[in-house]
Amino acid sequence: MRGHHPGAVCAYMLCVLLPVVFGINPVTAGTGLFSGLLLLALLQRRLTLREALLYPGLVLLSGILNPLFNHNGRTVLFFLNRNPVTGEAALYGLVMGMMIAAALVWGRCFTLVMDTDRLLTVTGGLSPKVALLLSMALRYIPLLRTQGRTIREAQRGLGLIRESNGIDRIHGALRVFDGMVTWGLENGIVMADSMAARGYGSGRRSRYRLYPWKRSDTLRTAGSLALLGIVLWARLSGRIGYTWYPELTVPPPSAEGTAGYLAFGALCAGGAVTEIKDRIKWKYLRSKI
């Protein structure tokens, strides 16, 4: 995935997330979650224990909490404090949990693939001012954190920060915050003067394309959009739409629904297949050295 243009990667992940988020469907939610976990394991080389338990736990928690607050549905399992706990609400909660977990997993994959340079490449093509503002914000976050620790240690060494009670801690935090704001404003003025001295904004803007758009990016984007079109066509035709309340209604098997599910499966598997193919190619090229 990292070998493709950032714009193609953004388009691909957006095509995957649209059917998952905008449709409470157990097939698309489960497929999106499983494929996202597979891609995440490939990108991270392994899954941590917390991540392995987080997403199934989120699905289970959603399935437990939803019927406690949502009492719609005809299939009453039991009563809790005189409120019915229905099977439709429990299934809806499980599917909602899978949908949320799939969105979180693909968002995690997005952060692993799209670093700061890639993100600025996408935003820079759309709006140079937004890209500049974003790059400055991303740069100032670690700087402000480091400067805040420096100011706190300096004022603690001078005896200006006392943490004997809550009022003193609040006063010390406000004093550190005031120093950080002053430092940020001064640094911003210095940076603005430096950019003006270098001629920023005086002529036509040009930029170096670190990630050129290749033929493979065109094929990936066109393929992703085509598969998304098939999924949307099946969704709009009502062949993959589930009705949850007052009774669960599963759409009957049809050619449109099968085509939509197969297209979405191929779309979700594209990321993992690309990652595996790139690794095999990398190992093959290294073996030739």
C-alpha cells in the first residue's frame, strides 16, 4: 500500500468505508472488519494483545448495551426491570459494533500508511493554504509538548510551582499555559518574518512531487470506484438491505446481491493482496542481490 500514490490510497479506503458505515449489514460489516484486521496485521507485522481483544470486545459490548436501551423488536428474549430485551435489538447491536470496529480498524490502517508527507501531498494538491496550516499544526504539537515540560521544570526549579494543594496546582498549570502561549506567539511571528524574507507568496507556487501518479494508481482507483459502483447498485436495488425493526427481514438471494457482496469482498481484499504482493516482490528482489 505504501508504494501507491497517497491520493489512490485515500480513494481506496474511502471506497471501503462507505458501504461499511452507511449500511447496517452484517455481511459488509463482518467482511470489512475481517479484512481490516488482516491488513492491520500485515502493516504492523503483528497484532498486539490489546488490539486483538479490543475490537471483539467492542462488538460484544455493543451487542450487550443496545438491547438494554433499545426495546424495539418482536422477539422478546426476557424482561429486565420490566423492560423487554429483544433479539432484534441484540443482533442490531452486534452488527453496529462490527461496523464501528471495522471503521476503527481501517482508520488505524490509514494512519499507518498515510504519514505526514503523504497527507500533505493530498492536501497540498487541493489547497496549499490548508496544507501549510496542517503542516504547521502537526509540527507545533510536539514542540508545544516539549516546551511545556521545559517551562514546568524551569518554574519548578525557581520555586514558582507548588503542588501542595489543588489551588496551587491550578495556578502552576495556568502559569505554564501562559508561558506556552507567549512562546507560541513569538515563534509564530519569527516564522512569519522568516517566510516573508524567503519570498513566500511573492510568486507562483511550485512544489516537488515526491509521490508521482503512476499507471498502477489509475488502475487501482478505477477498479475501486467500479467495485464501489456495483456495491451501491446492489444496495440501491434493495438486494442487500436488511430491515431490523419490528422484525428482522433478510433479503432473499439474488444475482444483484451476490454481485454486490462479491464486489465488496474483492474491494476489501485488495489492500491485503497488494501488501502481500509487494512483500513477495521485495523478498524476490533482495534474493537477487
